[in-house]
Amino acid sequence: MLLFKRVQDIQQYLNVLRQKGVEIGFAPTMGALHSGHTVLITRSKTENQVTVCSIFVNPTQFNDPSDLEKYPRTVEHDIERLVEAGCEILFLPSVAEIYPKGMQQNLPIQFGRLDKVLEGVFRPGHFNGMAQVVYRLLEIVNPNRLYMGQKDFQQLTIVRSLLSQMRSGTELVMCETKREKDGLAMSSRNVRLDAAARAAAPKIHQILTEALDMTEEYSPNEIQRRTMQKLKEIKGFDVEYFEIVDGHTLMPLRLLGETDFAVAVTAVWVGGVRLIDNLILKQIMEQDVSAETGESYRQIP
């Protein structure tokens, strides 16, 4: 595996590959890699000749400085995991490389309500910072395909809008959430769960699955009411939201028949650690929007 720390160096190397017709897959991460990240690398390797993974803890998407400080940094372990997964290139830039002095940092892009709902209510500014760094990384890597996990569903939806507005030729591939054997969605934050919280956390996925089972009998509003009640009854849970939304617009649904893509999304504090998860209630397997908009979006089950 090759490791690059400077923008100029990785761009020069990737430009040579592109001139040879090599297709490039890209998985942007903030490190503290786990098996969920490995899924992105593995998928990319099946569809591209070269896979790039970036590790960059982006300061602009943390609205709470203490959260940035607590974020795990395990670079040596991450490098070992990427080598084992067969990743060809690691991009490990400094803040100064991503945000050089004098660089225009305000994106010429608006996300409407996509970044104002759900996570946007509780983490103001988070998605502006996330979109900013993804925009910058796409400028640097310019991949054929971009691989992101379903667990951060709102983030993925905003990136889909970003690619469309950029009229980017990069294809977005959503990879299914990787879970522990008990159903807990893999996350870098899981290492902060104490024993009691870790034992309770899988109930989030359990209750999401129960919500899926209700779809033939109840409306989204009724499912939300029943599910919120279940979540609030669990000791140690502090629920921020549970919503059933349109997977394209993130707007709440009155009827599942209103869309071809319905998703249940939730955020729960468990033992002082904030966990997010989601489950697709009504699923499309593939969506390719016209080349005129530059938008391409595909789910990998």
C-alpha cells in the first residue's frame, strides 16, 4: 500500500493512473477503522482497479470541540487493517493540506432542508463541514466511484445532492450497514460504551426491525408513536428522534405509498454515547438518474 500525505503527490500519481484508463474507487473515512470500513474497501476492490482510502479527522464538522478531542485516533491500527484489506493507496493529509491558507471554504451549494432536519437539528453546522471536506477530497482524488456506508444515511443523502449539484461524474455507492452479531451497527463510537450500555445498545436495531414488521398494518405516524414509546422505556436510553422519512428528501412520510424509498432513522444516547442507526422500510435496489443531472446513486445490498 502506498501512503501519501501531500495533495500534490497523490494528485500526480492518480493522474498518471487515469491517463492509463485505470478506474479508481474512493472511501473517505475519519479513521478508527472497523469491519464496516473494510466492507467499503472490499466492495471498491471488486469494482475498480485501484482503491484509495483517506483518513482525516475533519475539524469543521464537529460542532462540539470536546467531541473532536475525544474522537479516537488509531492510525497504526488503521494502516494494518487497510493493508490486510488490500487497499492500494492511503491518503493521510494534515489540516493544512486539506484547508490551505487562503482557500475559499464556502461551498457554492445549497442543500435546502436536507441538512436542517434530523441530525441537522441536533448538530448544527455538522453537515456544512462534512460537505466541505467531501467536496475538497473529491477535488483531490476525483474517483470513478465513491463508497459510503448506509449507517450515516443523512450524510449519504447530502453527498448524493452534492454530487448532483457539482455535476460530478463520480458514482455514489451505498454499502449496507455492517453489524455486530447482536445487531449493533458498527461505529467508531462503540468503543466508548461501558458494559451496561454495550449490552443495551443492540436494542436499537431490534426495535427498528420491529418497526419494519409494523409497516403492513400501521401508518408511519403510528409506527413512529409506538416505536418512540418502546425506545423511551429502555433504561439508559435518551432518544433524540425516531422518524420515518422519504429516502430522497428526508421529509417525514404520512403514507409509505408516497415514495419508492422509505427509511426509519433514529438517534439515541446510550450511556452517554450518541448512536445513530436506520433501516430501509421500502427499498429500491438501484437508481440511475440521467446523465444530464450528473447524479448516480446505487445501493449495494
